[in-house]
Amino acid sequence: MTTRRKTYDAAFREESVRLVLSSDRPVKQIAQEIGVKESTLGNWVHKSRDKQPDAPAQAEDRGPVAWDEHQKALAENARLKAEVEFLGKVSAFFAAKQK
């Protein structure tokens, strides 16, 4: 017993790819909404990107952040953690003093 593969016309494939590329939603979610397997829709998107390499990149396609930006983010994260720790100690001190 064989199963027939579903075939989709070019207009449906193009519109589906356009929907993925123009939205921030994941491929899986869009595939479920339009009734296509996630892998099928993913293949269509990859083929479309191969045909149009000069198209604007999605957020997940962007390269890593610059090293200086990364270092700034790490420094700010450490500073904020220190502030949270300090505020926790201060609030515990004043709570103990209130009793």
C-alpha cells in the first residue's frame, strides 16, 4: 500500500515562504497553520533563500555580536547582579532592624 505525496502549486509555496520571511513566528507554527509539514516548509524557505542570496537576512541569520558589545553586556550584567545582591542584603538588614 503506497501513499501519495501531496503536491502544492508554486503560488502556494511562494506565499507560504513570504509568510515565513515576513513574520517573526517560527516555521513550525506557520506550517501547522497552513497544514504543511514543518520540514517541507523549511525546505521551501531554504530554497527561496538560495535563489535570492541578496535578500535581507532574518534575525537568526545575523552574525554574532561584536566583541566590544559582548564585553559591555557582560559588564552591565555583572553590575546589575551586584546591585541585586546588595539590595537583597540591605532589605534583609532593614527587615531585621524593624523587628
